[in-house]
Amino acid sequence: MSYQVTTGISVCQGATATIPVIMSGTFTITSNAVSASDGTSKCGYTVAATASTTGRFTVTLHRPFKRVVVVGCELQGPDTASIGNTTANNLAVRNVSTTTLYVQGLNGTGVDTAFADGSKVHLTLIGFDI
């Protein structure tokens, strides 16, 4: 299942933007899948679990940019469950391109690990057309 995520500040509606496009959203993870997101925008992205890769999520931008910068990617633990060291207590962004990137859950020793159910990822990107 795939959800569109973001509350894009600059809505370009398919036209080439001449100013940076800020894309920012939150997605919730349950059973190593996206279970909820905070909304949609025409200048946003979709997020889906990456098949056959524990704790990895593919972020696909709605349109290509000449350059993409990750401004922030933060993990918010579940409301009541313990995070500990057996589930992801950290994350990393991988393979940022002009159309996609990956968010990867990591345990305390840096090993790819699934997120605890109810974990949320807050992701903010800026897309540039110049």
C-alpha cells in the first residue's frame, strides 16, 4: 500500500517551479508498512515499504527536480511501546536522487532493522529546478 505524504508549502501544479519547493510530511509505520500519513499535495511524495528489505521505505517524488536536499528526517517513537535496541531507534537517508530516496531504520549498532509499530518518520525535502 502506498500513501501520498506532505503539506507542500509551494504548490506548483505541474508547472516548473522557479523557487525551491518545500515538501514536508509524516508517515506512521505498522508491521513494516506505511499505515498512515499526514496528507497530500501536488508537489509532494509517496512512501511505501521497500520489498524484501527490512526497515526500508522508498520515497518517490511526484515529479523530478534538478536537485533534492534532505533538510530533516527524524524518528518519533511509538506512544507507549519501548523502542529499545531490537527495533529501529535511529534512521538514515540513502540514495537521494532527483526522483527518489530511501529512509532506513537502524538499531543501536547500525544494522538495518524494522521500526517498532506506531513509529513515525518526519521527512522534509527541498526540490530545486535550477
